[in-house]
Amino acid sequence: MDRIDAMRTFVTVVAEGSFTRAAERLELSPQLVSKYVSQLEQHLGVRLLNRTTRRLHLTEAGAAYRQRAQQVLVEIDDMESQLGEMQTQARGRLRISAPVSFAIRHLAPLINGFQQAHPAVDIDLQLNDRKVDIVEEGFDIALRIGRLKSSSLIARRIAPVRLVLCASPEYLDTHGTPERPQDLAGHRFLHYSYMEESQEPLLQWLPRGGGREASEMSSNNGDVLVEAAIAGAGIALQPTFISGSAIQQGRLKIVLAEHEPEPLGLYAVYAHRQLLASKVRHFVDFLAGYFGDPPYWDRF
């Protein structure tokens, strides 16, 4: 039994939740996958998995072994990626998680430029506004927007993310332009579902709905809210990487500029590793400075 192969097989079985899916991912037969796991349990002298007809369950020993095995496999992969040609040339499949609106608006040219510079790298870009678990879900890198809390992950700041209150000229002509934060109480606010009031003090003045007679609108997508603001539906608090072009074109106007919130940040986040895979290192380096200072979407 090759202990590294058996270890990788076990970790893959746990990640996929079944022997069959693990076999497909590893391009092995289900029988061989099951054999590897059984031999590993015999070698260790403990049961790692409890098998039922419907699902697999990690034992206490299995959970502890899986955590250490993942670390060992990452270190082996990283060590090998640093040797020979991979020391200087990025190659392999790079899995990236990124926020939906930011990726749609700004990542396609960047990724195209990166792959032209590094043609041996295949990109798997997954768009999701939720906070993915990089290690558990198999991502090499995640782009995140916010004010990051301390964690075991490495985060490199790529660009500032400016937040502005904005509304269409037509809406402001009809409902008036707020002169101070308290004036927002009389307006209709287009609410972004993932924005926390505790993080943005300005939100305390923003009602969800502009009074008893006004319907409210909320969404987990900033593009929808910006388009609604352009249509005159209310005031939105949105990043300029979404709203900037409409502001530049005069379709939106910034409100209460002197009360603009502290900028957020766009971060590249990746697992804490001593030996960083070349494909990740090259991509993070490519990101740095790509959007400019200030970012091109803020030049209005």
C-alpha cells in the first residue's frame, strides 16, 4: 500500500461524501478506493469511517486523521510545485472564488491577461457572494470584499472599495436631496441583504422602506439595486465598482458625499502555507496593482 495514495484517497472520500464520487474524481474504481481506505484503517489500527447504506460518518479518530492528512498533502503538493519547472512557471488548475457582481464587471479582462502571461494555468472561476471555506471546498484563492477579521488565512489587500450613497437625478428632483444623514429617514432605501448595520454606522439612518406607505426593496445583488436606483426607485448604498459608470454618465448622483463610509477592501485570500503554489503566487502578484490607484472605476 502506498501510504500517500491511501491518505489522498481517504481525504477525497470524506470531501466527496461517497466512495463512488471519490472514485470518479480520482479516476479509480470504487473497489480500489474502498480497498485503499480499508488498508489505511488496518495500517493505523483504528476505524476512520462508519459506513451506512446512505452515507459515511467520520469517527473521532477519522476526523483527527483527516485534519492532519490534509495538512500533509498540502505540504507535499506545495513542495513538489516548487521543484524544477514549476519553480519558475505557473501551471495546473487554479480554482478561484469571487463575488458575483465584481467578477462579472471586472475579472474577465484580468483573467484573460493572466492566462496570456501564464498559458499553462487553467482557470476554474466560481461566483458566489457567500464566504466560502477555501480548504473544505477546494479553492486555491478567494477574492473577498469587506473588512476582514483575523483568521488563519493569508489576506493580501488588492484595492480599496469605496461605498457611496447614490440616487437618480429624477428621484432627487421628486423627493428632494438629503442634506444630512437624518434626512434619509424620509426616503426609500434600496437595501443590500449582506450589508451589516453594525459595520456601517450610516445605515442607522436608512429605513427599510420610506415610511408606512412606501414598499421596500432588498436584494442580495448590488447590480439589481443600482439598476433600480437608476430607474428612480430610491437611494442605494453601493460600491463604486458597480455604481461608478452610472455616476460618471450622470444617471446617478452621489448623496451626502461628506458622510461617505470608510472604504472596504478587495482582498486576495488563500490558505496559510509555508510553500505557496506557483500558480497562486503568480496570480496574486498579477492582481496587485492591476486595477490602479485609485482603481479605474473611481476615476469620475
